[in-house]
Amino acid sequence: MPDLSTSDTALWIASLIRHFPDLCEELAPGRATPFSSHVPAPRTPRADELVRVERREALLLQQEHGLAVPGHGSAPVRLHVSDTIRDITDGVVELEEAVCARLGIPRPRRAPVPERLRRLAGLLGEIEAQPVLARHVRDETRRMARRCARALGDSEQVVRVSGRCPWCDSVSLRAFPDRRAVLCVNPACRCTVPDCGCHDDPAYRHLWPETEWAALAAESGCRTEELDAAMEGPHL
């Protein structure tokens, strides 16, 4: 059986690669349309200063991370999104450098965040051999993926799956299409796999990636066809 920490980490990395570029699109709010009835409030010294700060943030992001902020010359950026971009960028850089140092490989060259994430994904086989490192990488990628999703206002889809959890025997199996994974959402569920995060993290739920759906179907009573259909979207 593949290491569960590694399987979960691969899903979080894939989510970050897919959604991190969307943060740039969200960095500047859209301009008012001709049909908008909103009348802008009078400008104040405080508002002028805020705009100047936000524009400096936009310029700094562009200089440091190569991000072209749409409309930053005329529209203020969303500071919580810029903070998220900075946090994830710094987090990915520090994580890749720490992994390379721990594995004894040369320091990674500079690269955009998605490329760094793909390089980390390529090292998961070696990371798996060091349980402490694997757990750290899993926790960090999960944290950053969740922060990215919050900044984008995403609400992950959840689809009920028939059958019972093989570990806790409750009807708590749910499909998460964005991750293409099935989780047991019972907070009390604990599996018997030593590497699973459900033992040491109250927020973690046992997870079955796509490669384990056949075994899950055989053990839980659901059907693989149902899991495939669930990944297309919610039908609660």
C-alpha cells in the first residue's frame, strides 16, 4: 500500500498548482460596470494613503514574484490576497529548500511557485523514506492549499457516498471532487495505518485517493461507478 502521507501530499500539491495562479486574478477587484448605481464615497486623506500602500504592495509583488497585477495602476489590490500570495510563495520556497537540504541534494534554483511545487512532487518518493520529513511536507502543503482556497472564497464540493467506512463502520464516507478523493468525515474515526494523519491531527480525516477506490468499494459496500459519478459534482 502506498504511504498515505505521500498520497495526501500529492493531492494538496496538485491543488496548489491548479489554484495558485488564480490568486493573481483575484488580487485587484473588478471595476464598476456602466450599469452600477453605486456612487463612490468622497476621497479622504486616509483613503488616499490606503491606495498608495496597496499600490506599493502590488508593485512589490510584481518585482519579487513576477506577478502582473491586473489594473493595479488604477484599482486597489486586495491585501488579504496579496498576503496569501506572499505567504504561499515564501512557504513553498522555504519548504523546497528544507527538503533539498534534508535529502542532501543541491539547493534548488529560483523558479515560479508552480514549478517549485512540481519539483517537490517529483521528490515525494524520496521524501516518503523519511517519515518526519514526509509529515512536515504534508502538513505544510495542506496548510497552504487551505489558505489559498480561503482567499479565493472556494467552498469545496462534498458528495455523499453509500456504504460504511471500513475503519469506523459509520455512514460517513464523502467524495471530494476537487481532490478526487474519498474521506471519512467522522471526527472519531481512527484507522490502523501508522502513517495516517488521523492519529496525530484532530483536523485530519482518513483519505482514499483514486488508486484505492477499488479496495474501498470492496470493503465499504459502495461501487466504483458511484465514486466516478460523485467526482463529477454534488448530487445530495
